[in-house]
Amino acid sequence: MSCENATAQVLKDSGHRLTPQRLMILSAIRHTTSHVTVAQILDEVRESYPYIDASTVYRTLGVLKKMRLVSETDMGSGEAVYEWINQSKHHHLICKSCGGVTLLEDRYVASVGSDIMEDHGFKADLDHFAIFGLCASCVED
């Protein structure tokens, strides 16, 4: 079963309609190699379906976020970016000086979530986020 078919089945099983626009949005997100903005998703989908509206993309992303299939993160540009959540959770270290991005394994963040739950009974949503600071090269400068 292709990745789109598997995702379509997950949506269908949860009671969501499988419109052609929704399936094109899914494909645009799943087959990107990086984070994408709503504008980038729109551009890709409009190549096949020029009548799609930004509100359709936002609604679909909302459904996918709620189902924990897509993450939304502000990587420092002020514009949200979206990424398909695969099996390996990760986060980002973003240098405020040079703009460099380093992947951060989830193991660093997982313990924070556990500690918060243990100390406060609060289940933190730490699926995907960015931590801002200075990279090693910029600290030396």
C-alpha cells in the first residue's frame, strides 16, 4: 500500500472525507524533503488543481495536526512550517546569528516531557519544536 493510500485510510477510518484536494495536500507534505509553508503547499497543489483555496490547506493541516500526522513549527521566520511526522521524532537547534539549523534527537526532549509530567501532572506537547540560541561557531566569534 502506498504512503498516500495508508494515510487516506487513516483519515477515512477517523471519519474524514477524502476529497481530491485533501489527497493532493497530503501528497505535497509527504513527498517534501524539508519543512514546507502553506504557500509552498498551495503552489505545488495548484500545478494540478489551480482552484484550491488557502483555507482548504489550513483546514486540512488542522485535521492532520490534530491527528498527529503533521507538525507545525516556527523556525524563526515568523511563518509556520509543516512537516510530516514520521517514526523518528526530532527537533531543531537554530542559530540566531548565522541561521544554521541542527537536528536534535528526541531523547534530549523526551526527558523534559517526563519531568514535567512527574512534577506538575502536565502532559507537554513536545512533538516537534525549535530551540534558538548560538551555534558553536558563532559562540567562538
